[in-house]
Amino acid sequence: MAKFKKSAKKSTTGKADAQAQAERLSKSLSESAQQIWLAGVGAFSRAQAEGTKLFESLVKEGVSLENTARKFAGQRADVVRETVESRVEQARDRATDTWDRLEKVFEDRVQRALVKLGVPGRDDLRDLSARVDTLTAELRRQGGTGKPRKAAAKKTKAAPAKKAPRKTAKSAARRPAAKRAARKTAGKQTTA
């Protein structure tokens, strides 16, 4: 039982110490709060006394900073505008060059495909047209009109078909030579 009494005494004295410590802490907090309140009241009083002067000086500083910022922004805007315009111009030039190269490649490939298919080109058609004009002029000079006659066309249609001769090895070999001879004579007639 003696042990129980000793621990009761310790807890009573511990409670008293804790309570005293809490009171001191509370007192120090209220003193700090009072000091903060007084500092705020002093700042308010000083601001009232010097407020208009301080406000006017702050406005002057703001105006000067705003003017400086506007000048700087104006200079920067000009530089940025020039830079953007030059970049846009460069991009436009590159795009035009690229488009021109792409167009050239496309035209070359189409031309190669047309040549492979045997489609006559612009130069071939111009040469052929000139040759037809020359032949037409030659026919007119020799007395023809240059237009096919209807009667001659009817006669060729009405003519009975001949039996094709039998092909032999010798006649087949002679045919290319005969075609070449016919071409030579036709070429001589057109140039005459």
C-alpha cells in the first residue's frame, strides 16, 4: 500500500507542474498576440499619416515602370514581327521550290509513261500536222481538192474481195522488202 501512495503523490505534483506550464504558455501567447495587435495599430497609424505621400510616390514609380515596359514591348514587338515575317517568307520560298520540284518529277514520270505506251508527244503531233499540211498543199497543187471523193469511197467498198494468195516461205520473205520499197516511193512522192 505504501507503493500506491507514492505514485499518487507523483501524479498530483505532475498535474500541478503541467497546469503551471500551461498558464505560462497561455500568458506568453496572449502577450505575443497583444504585441502583434499593437504593431498593426502602429502600422495603420503610420500609413494614415504618410499614406498619401507613399501612395503618390508608388503611383509615380508605377507610371515610370509602365512606360519602360511599353517601350521595351514595342521594340520587342518590332523585332518579333520582323523575325516572323522573314521566317514566313523563307517557308513560302521553300514550299514553292518543293512544289516546283514535285511538279517537275511528276511531269517527267508522266512523259516517260506516255512514251512507253507509244502516245505521241506535242512535238510529234506538231510535226505530223505540218506534214499533213504539206501533203494537202501538194494535192491541191496537183489538181485535187484535198478531200476524199464520195464516189471513190463507194467504189472501194463495192469492189469484190480477192482471194488471198497462199503464203509460202519465199513470199513471206519478200513482203518486208516490198513494204520497204513502197515506203521509199511514198517518201519520194511526199518530198517532191
